[in-house]
Amino acid sequence: EGIERVWSGLGGVATSLKEMSPGSHHDTLEDHIGHWNWCKVIGLGSILKRRLVNAVAEFQRHFEPWVNFTKQQRHHAPTWKKMVNDFKPQVSGVNPYANTLENQYCGFFAIYY
């Protein structure tokens, strides 16, 4: 889908490309796509800043509920933390995020939603 974004920006160029020789056609496409990429690079700083600000806000929003949840699950939390920490270095181990209860949640959502 990423390439389709470039094609949408090249719609106005398409009519003039029909009249060009193959070399000019290639140069024009290269110039327009190069400009497209340059605009993406120039805008990268602002989009990364916006994403960082959003991530920090989401972290702050979720941190306190996570702490409360962890406190309420004191007997389970250390085991869960160990499972996650054991999984991080080697990805080949058992995935602690995988659902161990087969199709339990599908029935839950079918009933309540």
C-alpha cells in the first residue's frame, strides 16, 4: 500500500509523460519520486516528535492502572514478569503472550458482543 501513495501523487504527471521520450519519461518520474521522498524525509522529524509525544501520553495514561493491576495480582505478577523477561532475549522460547486457552475468548465475544 505504500507505493500506492506515491502513485496518487503522480496522477498529474501521467498526462505529460505520454508525450515524452523514454529518457525524459524516466528522468521526470525520478525527479517527482525523489521530491516525494525528500518531503517524507523533511517531515520525518515532526511525525516522530508527534508519535513520541503520543507514546509518552499513552504511557502516563496506562502506567497507574498497570501498577494497580500488578498490586492486585501480587501472587501472579512475578511469574508473569519472569515469563516475559525469559521470552525477551530468545524469541524461540514459549511465547507468554500467546493464548493458552483455545477458543475461550471467541465464545466470550460471541456471547457479549
